[in-house]
Amino acid sequence: MTIADLLTMNKPVLFDGANGTEYQKRGLAPGVPPEFWNLDRPSAVKEVHKEYVLAGSQVIETNTFGGNRTRLRVAGLEEVA
């Protein structure tokens, strides 16, 4: 099912939640961009997404919100992007 399909059903669409908060609960250190876990701890990222699906989320967002030079510059990591 696509997002367009979900929207035509005239019912609420359930998205995932606060991924960053979930990563912090699992040990993400303050100041470390969550996107680094895509490489360093992919199983933890997958686990969080799986938990949201099991909780009823219909839309799962990627862990890439801050994966750009501007956001990574704050962490001194713009050369990685």
C-alpha cells in the first residue's frame, strides 16, 4: 500500500515516532548524530523501526533527517557527508 492509498481512505495515518529518543534509550551519546548508527549500529536502527511497525505504524521514516553537511557540521563531521 502506498501513502497515496492510505490518504484516500479518509482515516488517520500512523507514522513512526521519535527515533532519536529511542536511539538515546539504547545508548546514543549526546552530540552524536543519529545517522551514524545507520553504519555503526544498523541492527539497533532496524530494531527501532520494527518496534514501530509492531506498534501499528503505517509509515516508517528513514534515519536520515540530519544526514547533510549543514547538520553534520555542528558535530564537526561535515567531511563525512
